[in-house]
Amino acid sequence: MTAARYLCLGLPLLAVLAAARWDRDRAARAAALLAFVAAFVGVAALHEVARTTGWYAFAPVDGAYRGLPVDLWLGWAALWGPLPVLLRRVLPLPVALGLLGWLDVVTMPALRPLLVLGPDWLTGEVAGLLGVALPAQLLGRWSADRRHLSARVLLQLGLFGVLLLWFLPTVAFTLAGDSWTWLDGLSASRLLLLAQVALLVATPAVTAVHEFAVRGGGTPYPWDPPGRFVTTGPYAYLANPMQAGAVALMLLTALVAGSAVLAVGAVLAVAFSVAVAGPHEDHDLDHRYGRRWRDHRRRVRPWWPRWRPYLPGEPAVLWLDDDCGPCAAVRRFLERRRPVSLTIAPAARHPTEVLWRAGYAGGDGHTERGVAAVARALEHVHLGWAWVGWILRLPGIIWLAQLVTDAMIAPPHPSRPRGERCPTPSAASSTGRWRRSASTASPGSRHVPSPPRPG
């Protein structure tokens, strides 16, 4: 049994080292590390599911985490994560998954008595390949080749969410002899309230991830960063909103669960960021962006947010139809609060297109339409209203907000020269023309094609 454990750890690690020597590309190696983390967390989650379904179980041995031998865990994650990523040029994804499945089918029965297979263990194998190996491979391969930015950002967000909200708390509870049983004592209403509070806490971090993708063209992973310096969104208020959001979520979980170990983990995460990660990141950003970064760093702090945003560069423009009541009200609301680096202009004077919804154009060329445009404008007011804007722009919420706005407040309509009245909501709903416009324009879309001018 001991020899089998050594082989299950040693052979995959040697194979990964050999593949890393063959593929010396730094981006590929960084992507392989990310794939390893994804497979490592995924194998742990698969093991928890297997414990409840009876797919398989390990014999009690030393050096195990929640019944999973750590050496097999590491070897398994190395096979399902970095090795096929480093060999991606000779192993297409379907071939790699097929080989991983064949290897498990051959070796898992041979690991008796260390590994006891249940009658449905092949079901668990398929679930593992599709639920763990496949996402880890997609994340690693797309990151290595810098492809499918939106998809790899979503995969990273899912990985970091599982890591933060499940894996790290589970490790902390296990070290302290606790468990997730405290959830059983919470009523459905309290669970819903807890989920809403967690969403509010996580909103700046999630928005910062989105900002990295749409404004910077990169991801939160340190070796797959944005190609452009991002100072908008949460970064106009806080230098490290992702780290701050992660620590806040850990502290929230520790408070609700009463876990001192998890609270200590959050404190250690802050210490690591300040003493190790922060200086390394500062050096890298100073090397890449120079004075722009130093100027931003002097005005935006890493752990204490500003109340008013710091937005250098060209001011953004919010285009509103002044002849429509809701848009005029939004304009008055914003002007009373003196937004920073924001110009509000009549939509009828837009230089290139007929606007059917409110429009926003950032100084870097980024555009939004409809409710998303107004939500972007809120980022120019202060931290409180910016938070509201970030919540509005969350996936699902922005779609619902745009739908309600179109149906009840201000349906899509073309901006007209000053003096011509735009249709009221009741008039717009009575004409098939406006209904067709509302159905063909995607709510909250950043790039809405210009319709022909109405005759």
C-alpha cells in the first residue's frame, strides 16, 4: 500500500516536471499552475460527493484529509490539471480526457485495498472527468493560449468562489474540529438574508473582475493580468477591491460560523498581502505603468476606500434625452451631487448615432446603454451610489432592471432634436413599432447597433 501511494504521487509529479522542461513558455507554466489549483480543489469536492454517494472510499491511512490520502490527492490533481495543459500541443482536449479516463479505469481497481470501489464508481469517474478535469483543462488551455477571455474569466471567478466560500472554510472547520452543521440551525429566511449580505460584500470584488476583463483585457490571475491599467469601477475607490472583498467574505463566514480559525486565516491573508503580495504587485505595476501607477497609488489606498472617486484622464460622457421625464430626473439627480469627471450631454447631440436608450462613453472608449449607462454614471458620484451602480450591473440584475425600465418607465425611443416630444410609456406601448424596438435591443447591452432614423 505504501509503494502504491509513492507511485501515485511520484509518477505524476515527474511527468509534470518533464512536460514543464519541454514547454518552457512562461504563460503555459503559469496556466498549468492555475489548472493544478482547479483540479486540486475539484478533486476535494469530488471526494466529498463520493463520500455521500458511495462511488468510492479510501481505507483509513495516515496523512489523509477528510479520508482522502494527500499523496493520491496531489498526484490525481497533477494528472487532471497541469500535465495535459503542458502537453496540449500534442494532446487535443478530447484525446487528453479519453486518456485520463482510460488511466483511471485501469488503475483504480488495482489500488485495492487502499481504494474501495462502489457499484457505481464509473458514474463517479464520468462526473469527475466532466465536472473537474474538463473545467481545469479549459481554464488552463485558454489561459496558456490567451483565448476566450470572457470564458476564462468566468472559470476563474467560479474557481476563486469555490476556493473562498467552500474549500478554505472547510479546511478551517476541519482543523478546529468543526463542520458545516451550523447551517442546519439557520432558517430559510436567515439563509436568504446571509446570501444577500454576502452578495453585497462581494459586489465590489465581482465588479472589479468584470472591470479587469472589459476595461483592461485581462483576468485576476497574476500571470494573466490586464494589458491596460485599470483605474475605473471599484479601482477608482480602492486599490485592491478583490483582496479586500475576499477577506471580508472570510470574516463574514467566520462571524456567522463562530470560527476563530477562519478569522485568523483572514488576518493572515491580510498580512500576506501587505508583506509579500503587495510589494511584488507594486513593483510589477510600477515597472509596467510608471508614473500613472505611482500617481494612482498615492491617491487610492489598498485597504481603506475613498469616499469620492479618483478618475484621471478624459472625462466620461452620459447622454440623456432631456425631453423625457425620467432622463431629465436622472440628470437633475446627478447634477445636484456634482459627479467627478462626468459630463452630461443631450442625447440628441450624440455625434455618431441615434440613441434609443441613455448612453455612457468612458474616456477610454468603453460604452454602455440603458440602465447600465446610468449605473456607470453613479460610479462618478461617491462610494455609496457607486455601490448601488455595481449591484445594478450584476448579471441578471441588470437584465431585470432594464426590462422593468422598458416596460414601466421609459421604453426605447430615438433621441430627437430639442423641442420634439418623445413618446410617453403609454403611447409607446400602444404602437407595434416601439414594442419591436424594445424586443430587438438587448437590455443593458454595451454595443447596441444604431437603427435607421425614423421617418
